[in-house]
Amino acid sequence: MGLMQKFFGTSPFGALAEHTKKVHDCVELLGPIVDAFVAADHDKIKELHHQMSKAEHEADEVKTEIRDQISKVFLLSVGKHELLKFLSAQDDVADAAEDFSVIMLLRKTTLPAELKDDFLAFVKQIILVSEHLLGVADELAVLAEVSFEGAVADRVLATIDKISVEEWNADKLQRKFAHHYYSMEDRLDPTTLVFYDRYCRTLGEVANCAEKCAKIMRSLIVGQ
């Protein structure tokens, strides 16, 4: 390894994009988990939880490698602290997705047919927010090469704006689902309502943390 390479170290931006992909693997599993929940297939939920745990562990491994990389780099086009904040927020996305799979294991809760469409729409929107974040992360290495400026930066900022809009849409769908099941509280037992609330909060956290990642990325670009 040459002197300059030792000084600058290995760029962490490609690995950060890889971490986002691992995190999105976790989020994508929400779809089949919810499908299994709607079908009351509890054995499938258990199987998918194991897949989720494996995906989250793989994301953790990449996270550790990135932290080691960042600690060894002397010069970066952006601050180390900001990059570590971005990494931590991404880690929170994966953790929230895994938390949802754990909650699904705790009780064999059922979902009335009339709630199905609202719940599936909410989950689909959560996954969409993560997909947009993945698109932002795919630009990281290119952004670093152009010092987080120019047309690439403008394109990423536009996607970040879209993430905020889609997270807001997820909030609206979350409220719609909650209003729907509370309108049925005379037919639902209190424990079921508690678990529906836990589903909402945990899934909502997936989207909230993804939006937080996007906001950190914005601060990296605009320097605020």
C-alpha cells in the first residue's frame, strides 16, 4: 500500500451503499411477513423472522466494517461524525424492521378482512420509503467523487425531497389504519388493539428512521 493510500485510507462510501442494500433487504421482508400474518400462517412468520434476523446480522457486520474504515481515514470530503450519524440512522431502520418481526412472533393475532387493505397499503408505503433511500445511497460513491456538488447532488436532493413526501404519505396511511381499527374497538379485544398499535409504531419507525437518513444526507450535501 502506498503512502498516499495509507494516509487517505479506503473510501467508506461504497460500503455505506452496500449497508443500505442490506438494510433494505430487512425492510423488503416486511412484505412477506405481513402476507403471512394476513394468511394467519404463523409457521411462515417464524421462518421469515429467522431470515430477518440473518439479514439484520449481515447489515450489522457491514456496519462494523464501515466504522473501522472511517476510523482509519484521515481525510474525507465530509465529516466523519456526519457519516457515522448516517450509518447509525440506517442501522435504526434495520432494527425497527427486525423489531416488527419479533412482535409478530409474540402473539397469534389475527386481522379482520375489512382491515386488510388499509394495513397492506401502509406496509407497501413503508417499503417504498426504503426503496427511495436505497436510490440515494446508490449515489454515495459518485457524490463523494464530485465533492457532493453538481448535477448528481441536485438529483439526490430531489430524491431526498421525495423521501420526505413518501414518509408523510406513510404517516397518513398509518393514521387511516389506526382510525379504522379503533372504529371496530367494540368488536376487538383490548390486547388485539394493543398489538395493532405496536405494529403501527414499529412500522412507522422504519419510515421515520429512513427519513432521518435522508435528512442527514441533505446536511452532507448542503453543508448545514
